[in-house]
Amino acid sequence: METDLKRRYERALHVCTINLKNESGLDHHKSALCFFRLGVVLSRLKELESSIKCFSDAFLLRDLSFEKVKESQFREFHEVQMARYILGKRGKAISNLAEGDMVHDLIKHRYTLLLKELSESQIPFTATNMRAFYESVKIDFPWEMDDIDSLGVTQY
């Protein structure tokens, strides 16, 4: 069983690698879709750390208009929060691009607010371990939407 999973993983990785090599770098949405698909495959194979990185990169690529994408601090914050979201889900994966875009927008909005809060604070911010600080930031993610759907509750 494990060799079959490994073989499927290697095949999916090879296909995505070929697709990314053939990209001219101009169509970020195609590259993002490739990362998204690889994230789904890795999640199914229980390779969660790699899966989270792929999902995070995919949705950062889909929103290149956000100037903070190039900032390494935002990338780290995004990855921490994306991991929190994915690990909080039953299926440990993002189901579709719309869901991922919504999560990315929540993360981006919270990061923007965080920067504003820090700049307006009268207490100097001197954190040396930003990752630990980012892990302390909570976002109210809508994890249990699948449960609401299964109850037949209408959402507005």
C-alpha cells in the first residue's frame, strides 16, 4: 500500500514539476492551479506539511496584486494561518479555489489589521521570534461549514 502511495505522489509531483517548468512565468493562475492540485494530492497522501506549503503558495500566487506578498513576514504569517485553517478542517485540505481565496482574503485582512495595530500601539513591539508571535494571532475561520450543510440548514 505504501509503495502505491509513494508512486502516485512521485507521479503527481513529476506532472506538476513539468507543468511549472513549461510555464513562462506570465500566467500566475496556471502555476497557482498546479500548486493547488499538488496540495490536494499531498493532503490525500497525509503529507500535511508539504500540502500546507503548496496551498499557501497557490493562494499567494493567485493574489499578486497584494503588495505584501513579496514581504517575507507576510509569507510566514500566511503559512502559519493557512496551516491553522487546514489543520482545523476534518479533511485537512482546501476543497476548491473559492474556499482558498476566501481563506487567503481573511488572512490578508487580519495581517493588514495587525500591521495597523502594531504601528498605532504606544507600547514598542520588540518580538524576536515572529513565528511564535504569528502563531498567537487568532482568526475566526469558518471550519465547520460542512457540518452546517449536512444538517440541511440554509445559509444566507
